[in-house]
Amino acid sequence: MNRSRTRLLAIPYIIWIAGFTVIPLIFIIAKAMTDQGGAFTVGNLFAIFSPIHRKALIMSLSLAAVSTVICILIAYPAAIILRESHIKKKSIILFILILPMWMNFILRILAMQMLISNNGIINHILEVLSLPQIKIINTPQAIVLGMVYDYLPYMLLPVLNSILSIPQDVIEAAQDLGSDRLHVITHIILPLSLGGVGSGITMVFVPSMTEFVIANILGGGKILLLGNIIEQEFTVSMNWNLGSGLSVSLMAFVLITTLIFGRGNEERAGGFSL
């Protein structure tokens, strides 16, 4: 009886997944495997290796990797500091950290554009202080800054959750055995939190690889990521077949990268030593 009720409760979820994930994915794959005349082809899938698409893929991969590394370098120390802090209401601090996520995504990026533009707020303050102004807008650095600003909470939350879940008894045992602070971090906290780091990397790297809105706003359309090319194929060139082929190739590339990293992360997180 309980199993029947569980199956009934799962029906809306199955309908949702089928209607908004499986069917559109089948449609995209079918478009990717045909040309504009409807004939079968694999040229759309291998178009990602053409010079312009390969250059965009490398740029997407580079900016996504840099953004992910920066998010780790910010989120991990912040999570350790928050764990070791004596603040009783850590949920309040966490609420403040994720508060920007409550604002619309486009508004956040537009606000960042207002801050770092050549005539923006930061340059105005620097001008008043007679300091050199920054020229960062419409550069890869601006795109990385936007990605870090937008995706940092997705790194912080899983890392913080994994670090907070480490039993205090384990850390105290290591300290009783003579481990100093650095040894505890590198041999206890880090190995036991690699699962959270892996989840954070997936949640930051994957959307960064497919990003195009941040590149359009902060890059000024001057820096083409693969996501920008795919978006243009669907909305400007109206070549849905090529856009679908690039989308499927990018999805396969991201999936393989994620699986390789996930397997390596599981092997590294297999244990720890004092």
C-alpha cells in the first residue's frame, strides 16, 4: 500500500521531468543529428572543433576554471573561519552571505556593471581620491569577476556544510596527539571536506562553462564564449541544427569532465591520516 502511494506521489515529478527535460533533450539531439534539410549528419557535433568554436571552447574552459579556483580560495577559508568562530547564530552569517542570491540574476550583473564600468562608481571614487582608475570592463577579468560574484554561494554552501559536519571529537583527538593548526587543516579537515569541494566545483564549473549572459553584459559582446555562439545560432542565425550540435558537444564535454573529476575526488576522499 505504501509503495503504491509512493508511486502515485512520484507521478507529477515524472511528468515534469519528461515534459521539461527528457522531451526537449530528445528534440535537441534530433536537431543536432540532422542538417537544415532534415538529412542525417554528424557535422554539427564535430563543428565544435572548428577554429572559431575551438577558440570559444578554450576561452570558456579557461574562464570557468579560473572562476572555480577563485571561488575555492574564497569559500574554503571563509568556511573554516565560520566553523571556528564563536558566533552562536552561524545561520545569520550564512543568511547574509547568500542574501544576494535573492536578487534577480540580471539585476546583480547590471549592478556589477555599474560598479566596474569606466564611468562607474568605483572609478568615480578613485577619481575623487586622486588614484589611478581601473579599466576592467569588457575584458575576460570582468567576466571572471561576474562569475565569481554570482556563483560563489554555490561553492560556499557545500564546502561549509561538509566542514561543519566534521565531528569536533576527531579534531580534538588530532590536537591531543600533537597536531598543530596547519596539520589539522591539511590532514583532517581537508580530506574530510573534499566531497563538499567536489560538489561546489561541479555547481560552479558547469554553469560557468555554459555562461553567456555575464559575457554579454560585462564582456560587452567582445569576448565570445561557446555559450554566446550557441545563443547566437538559436536567436540570430536561426541555425538550430548547428546550435543544437554545439550544445550536445558541450554537454558531453562537461559531463565527461565532471565524471573524471568526481572519480578522482572519491579516490582522494577515501580516508585521512593523522
